[in-house]
Amino acid sequence: MKKYLLITCLLLTACSNLPPAIEGPPAFDLSYQQALASGGHYKNAPVRWGGTIVEVENEPTFSAIQVLLYPLGNYGRPDLDEPNQGRFVIRSVEFLDPAVYTKNTSITVAGTLEGDTERTIGKKTLRLPLVVAKHIHLWEELSYAPYYGGYGGYGGFGYGSGFYPYGGFYGYSPYYWGGGYYQPHRFHHHHR
């Protein structure tokens, strides 16, 4: 019983580490497709989008991050198992160090839709939605260590029979130890 209480306490702290604007969508959750269709109509609308970093550009008065957009899953984390939906740009008044905001790192932003901006990708110029950042969250890379019998085998709690507590089954563990707290986690392989 004590182990379950510990898990419950750690789960409750997992959510509190994230700003509410990252963890949950705004009341009017503007989709990427809506912004593309009529971005001018939705100027200054709150958005919560995420994906993987393509590149960081630092200008004298702001930084910009180009992001490959993915739908958001639990706690606002980009779900890289789903197809990407396009690109957008985050603008921040803070300096965003490219050594920290590295290519292919998962990121979620909560901010407001500013309109759009031009970016040249290869030889094609595209107009991409521009989000002015209020909160930016970088996600730690998940490790996919296998579970071996008993509690705590290689990074998490589970039973060796392929069944996990709280309704999970083989290939899915509802709790993953990473970044100092427990969070939902599904095993999958990334194709790079």
C-alpha cells in the first residue's frame, strides 16, 4: 500500500511542475488548420501548440524557433507517433540558446497568434503561423528501457508477467520515471 501512496504523491507533483498554460489547452483551442485558413481573423488568439525544433534564429531583439507541428498528447507533450501537421514559428523576446534548444527536441509553447511570417525552406517560400511565446517548455527525451520482473526494473514499476498496475498491459506503462517525476508513457520506436 505504501508504494501506491508514493506513486500517487509523485503523480500529483508531476502535473504541478508544468505551467497550467502548457498542461491544458486554452478555453478556445485554436487549431493549426484554423490559423492557416484565416490567421488574420484570429490575431491575438491564445494558442498551445508543440512539436519538434527545426532551427533557432537569434536576432538582436528576439529569438525565433521554427517548429514541425505535432498534435499534443498528455500534459501538452507533442505526440510524435502522429503525423506532423506543418510548421510554425515561435517568437520570444528572450535569448534562446541553440545549444539548449537543439534540433529535434520536443517543445510546447503557450502564447498568442501574431499572424504569420515568411520562411524559405529549400527553394520554396512559405507563410507560417507566428506565435508570440508566453511559456515555452522543452521536453526531456524519453528512454525506452525494457521492464524486467518485479517493481522498479530498469526505470519503472511493473510486473514481470506483462501486466502493469492500474490497468496497463505489456508495451504500455502508465508511469515512467524521468525528469524527476512520474508521467504517462507509451513504448514506441522513433524512426529518424
